[in-house]
Amino acid sequence: GMTVHWPQRTATIGRVSVASPWVLATREKVGTLNWQSLMARLPAADSAASADAPPWSVRVDSVVVTDGEVQAMDRTVNPALTLAVTAIDARFAGVSTDSTQPVGVAVSASVGKKAKVALSGRVAPAPLAGVLEVKADGLDLRLAQRYLGPAAPVQIASGAASVQGKLTLKSGRPRTTFDGNSSVTAMMVRDSAGDPLLSWQRLQVSGIRYSMAPDLLRIRRMSF
């Protein structure tokens, strides 16, 4: 349902549901996203509105996305990397025009052929503040080969990564912090001639502490 109050200029929407959305997200060679040019062409807000009229306050109790799909392409590497993010299910609770209010977030998706990712928690958009529980299983490390360049002396023949931990976001310093654990399984690296160079069945990394702005990485323990 929907409730509107006038002249208070407030509106409350109970639930918004989106089924099977499809999005193309492209990173162009210059590093820009295809959506940036589209957003730049959107009309600006009406500056002629009365200064005495308060802005509309809108709240949506629940936004639900089911079976979404994002086709991602990165053209900054050659050949371009394409990746399908499918089976996206997302729930957002308490979405409003007041960006200081935290929004409940729960998202799960499949990445590529085998990987699964999920995150949940609460985030306030501005100023940025939030804590998210993050879990990813089966990330294909062969995708990283594109970023090593065509003349790379090594080839990532196989490998899968898993990550689990807590992601903290804030507007101060450090801006982003991750605390958690990770593992890399079935890893095989070959040299430029195709001969085995490095391999292991399982590498466990525990006690990871990573922050951005400033950048810092600490690892308590690594074990094979």
C-alpha cells in the first residue's frame, strides 16, 4: 500500500517488487562506466520550486528484487572480460530520501559458472556508515589472468578462492575495513612454456585485516 500526507509532503510505500531485471554494465577502455553518460544526460532538479515548500520525504518499507541478472564487461583489458552475475536476490529494508538513515541489505547471487556470493547488514548512504557480513565461495581465479597482461610470464591454470568476514564502511579514515578469513584451493600456475611452476591443494589464510585510505594489509596466519 501507499500513504501520502499533504501538505506535509510525505509518502510511505509498503513494498516495491522487481522480478527478473536485466542490466548491462560496461567499463569502457578509458575506465568510465556506460551508465555514467546516461546519468549525466538526466534533467536536473527543478530549481524553480518554491523555496518555502519543504522537499518531499519518501520511505519504502521494503524493496525486493528476485532472479536478477547483470552482464558485466571490462574493456580496459584485452581481450575484454565478460562475466555474468545471475540469480540475484536482494532485499532492502527502510529505503528513504533521508540518506542518513541506515538501510537493511541482504543480497545473494551466482558469479560466473560456480561462484556464490552473499552479503547482509545495514548501510547508511551519507555520510557513509555500515557493517556488512560478506561471504564468497568458488571465485574463479583464472579471471585474474586478463589483468596480468598478454606478456605475463605466468599463466593461472586453475584456482578457486573463498572469503568470509566483516566489511566496515565509513566516511572517515580508514574508509573501508575488512576482517575475515580466506582460502585458495586447487591452485595451479604455469610458466610461459606451459610447464607447472607452482601448485597446491589448499591454502588457508586467517586473521586478515585489510583497510583502504590508508591502504594496509595484515595476515595473522597462512597454512597449507
